[in-house]
Amino acid sequence: MLPEDSAFEATSLADGDHTAIRIAGGIDMATVHGFEAALDRAIAAGPTSIRLEMADVTYFGSEGVRALLAARERAEARGVRLRVGSTSPIIARLLQVTGLDGDAQTG
């Protein structure tokens, strides 16, 4: 169980063909559905690219990794580029180990 201060939050901002999603808090079994829903909404809107800002993610469990992999596949099938923007160093390392780092940046 995550501490209460790591509650999940996703905020989307569409700008033309590009969407940024700021993710904050923890992504675990209890919150992964909100993460998936935010990704699905963004993909369904049909932008050319989606950038995830994950610098404020406090926990990213295996559920989050699975959801991000699945979202990347759905995005690619629709011609949408899904990339990770800023991350914390811990999340950047996790993305590197799983091969999801692509354009990930710390900071």
C-alpha cells in the first residue's frame, strides 16, 4: 500500500497535434486504471504525439510498466508517438532497464 501523499493524478494538456500528460503520485494496483484511462483518452483523441511528464511520479510498479507497454503498442498502431519526457532518476532507471526509456529525460 502506498502512503496517502503518493495519490495518483494525471493532467492532460492538448496543443494542436500534441498532448502532454503530467503524471504525479504513485502507480500501483490501486491506481493503474486511472493511468491507463489517461493514456487511452489521449490516444483516442488522435494527436501525432503524446509526451508523458513523469518527474513527479513517486512509485511506478510493474502494473505501470505493463500499462505503459500496452499504451505504446496502441499508440503505435494508430500512428501516435508516445514518449516519456522528464522523469525522476529512479523512474528513468526503471524505464532504461525495461527498454521504455526512448526519449526519457531526468529532471
